[in-house]
Amino acid sequence: MPIQHLLHDPVILVLLAASLASWVIIIDRLLALARCRGTDRAFAQGRISSGVLAHLASLRDEHISGGREHLATLMDTAITVARHRLEGWLPVLGVIGNTAAYVGLLGTVIGIIQAFQAMKIQNTMSTEVVASGIATALVATACGLAVAIPAVAGHHLLSAAINRRMVEWEDTAAGWLPKEEAHEPVARA
């Protein structure tokens, strides 16, 4: 089965495009996470004044007089916006991971149908005719799995890394909020 034959198969082409998109998204999100960790670390060391932690600190400095609840809301909103930026195309990666195996299965079914059609047209059940069609079908299954496995793994690992970054930001923001004032009960005479 020559590779040129596979490059004319629409299912294989879709899977190749999905694989390329998956790896682009994975690498892009890894770089975004690395930049985020770097700016957070540099801010903590006092070397830069940009990034999510710097933005949270500026919110604290500008809105501390607005009260704890107001400041907490502003910080939560900033963290949510940062999360959306970090996630980027991550939902697309999840879709690719969840559907690639099915696209490969579709290619398998189409390949088996084509093998039966070839047997009918050639009016033979020779192993060469059957094996060629089945081999093409199995390549589609393998391609579907080869796309789905890294996409699903990448999606889960990146989601976990983003969640860890969120927890760090939330913990830092919570530590920067002004302490709640204890209200003493009014003494009655």
C-alpha cells in the first residue's frame, strides 16, 4: 500500500490536519504556561511589573479602599480573564481528542466497504484485493488513535497545569485581601 494512495484518502487528510492542529495547540499552550510561570516568578523577585500577579497587585493598590468584597470581585474577574487567555484553543484540542478515534473508525468502515466493492468489481476474492482494502482501513484506525491519544493526554495535562496556576493566583490574591474586621457585639446596659 503506497503512501501516495493514503494521501488521497479524505479521512486520512482530515486526521493529518487534526494532528497538526493538535500539536500546534499543545505547543502554543505549553509556551503560554511557561511565559506565565516566568512572569509570575520574575514579579515575585521584583524584576518585572507585568503579568497576572502584577495586575492583581495593581488592583489591590488601586482598589483597597473599596472594601474587601469589591476587591475580591475585581481579583476574581482578573483571574477568570487570565484563565480564558491561558485556555486559548484548549476546547478545540478536547474536540479533536474526542472525535479523532471516531473519524478513524469512519475511515475503517469506508475502507472495508471499498474492499468489498473491489471484490465485486473484480469478481474475485483474492487475498491481494482483500488485504489491500483491509490494510487501508486499518491505517485509518491507527491514524485516528494516533491523533486522539496525544490530543486527549495534552488536553488533560494542560487543563491540570492551568488549574494549578489558577489556584496559585487565587491563593496569592486571597493573601493580599485586607483582613475582615471583627465586629464586636454592642454591650447593652
